[in-house]
Amino acid sequence: MAAVEKRTFSLPAEQASYIDSLVATGAFASASEVVRAGLRALQERDDAVERWLREDVAQAYDALQREPERAIPAEEVSAALRQRYTDRLKAERGA
């Protein structure tokens, strides 16, 4: 393991209780392990968002810059979403 730096944090009672319950059930050996696991999950999520931005969003942006006529006006998207939502509500009420 890399060098360890000690930190002190304040947590709401609900989060502290959650950490304590994870340790009490044996899911983690210590509160520090719980926090490290949470930070790893946060890093993985941030990495996934960065990958998505780089690989998908940037490519879509570049494609629209090359061919702006491919863009769909926001008003059309909004109207289509409203209609889809309305249709779904009607279907659920009829079911």
C-alpha cells in the first residue's frame, strides 16, 4: 500500500452509522476501508464520465460542427419528449 496520510472528517450521523454498520456486519474491517472503497468508487465514476465526455460527447460535437444540418432543434426534442411522456401516462392508466 502507498504511504498513508491521516485525515479527520466530520460526517452526518446517518453516514457515520452506515459506516459503523458495514464494519459491524464484517463487510469491511474498518471505517478507513469503507472510506477508501467509497473513494475508489467515486474515482471510477469520475473516470467513466471523463471517458464518456472524451469518446462520445466530443465526437458528437465534432460531427455536428462538420454537419450542423444534422442537429435537431431543442423545441422539436422537447415536444417529442412531452408527447412520449403523455403517451406513456395514457398507456399506464389504461393498463
